Amino acid sequence: MTTTAHDNREAVLRTARRLFGERGFAAVTIREVAAGAGVSPALVMKIAGSKDQLYALATPAEPPPLLPDTPLDGLGELLVRRLLRRRDEDVAEPWLRAIYLLHDAPDPDAARAEFRERFLHRFPDEGEGRRYADQLACLLLGLAAGVRSFRLLDPGTTDTESVVREYGGLVQQVLDRMPPSVG
């Protein structure tokens, strides 16, 4: 089977998207992208021109957000299922990218505020509700890092539905503690 220029380009962009999404811009090298795509570093540079351009070309499309009126009941399993599906489909993981975007940010405080607005906007930003929103974020950030960066809960050796049920149950416990005005 002959590899075409289009196949090489797609392999490079897919590899770059995964690596940038898992580790952020600063931690990824052209050589790593080339090795992951099975091509030479020179071909990566021919495709992209520079690391900055490669990042721009490979910027993953964000998955559609949940609808604002998605009920809290059952949301734990839904969030975990979506996260695991993104892993299985090897597409962008916004929870994981948020970690690396913070580390690469010139203004970490602004990046933290943007994270809170983007991921936790539907939850209270003060008092007990904020504490539960923070716990929710920690659970999902940890799961994202575990399954993407550390390759834990491998789908080849782990029953995904059990993970959805069990980890989703942990997430749901936090959601169920949210003040009643939420949702």
C-alpha cells in the first residue's frame, strides 16, 4: 500500500493534535511528532513550515459543550462517558488541554479565570457551591490526565461501562451536593 502526501499530512496532524492536546505546545518537539507519525522531521517541517504553524494547523476542534439546560441528574455519568469517548476517538480533551494552557499562559490568573468561566460557569462561584464546583473540576481534570497522559483505565483491559458507572457515580455525588438553585 502506497502512502500518499495526504496520508502523511493527516498522520502528522493527528499526531501533533494528540501530543499538543496531551502535553501543551512547549513540551512537544517536531522530532516527537515525526516519530509518532512515522515520517521524518523534514517532512513535518515541509507540511507545516514551523512548530507554531504546526500547532495552528493541528489545533483540535473543541467538542460541542453541554446544553445549558442539561439536568444535573445523571450528569456525572454523562460527563465521564463523553470524556472516555473523546479518548477512544482520539480527539481533543478540553479538560486536559486546560492544564497545559494554564502552564503556557503568560497570565496564569487570567487563564484560571477563563477556565472557571468556560468549565464551571453553570455552578455557584462562592461558598459551598464553589467548593463543590472545584471538587467536580478536580475529579474531571484527574480523570482526563489519568486516561490520556498516564494511559490508565485502558479500554483494552478495562470495562468502560463500569468506569462510567463507578467514576460517574463519584462525579454525581459531588453534583448532588450542589445547592438547589443550581441547574
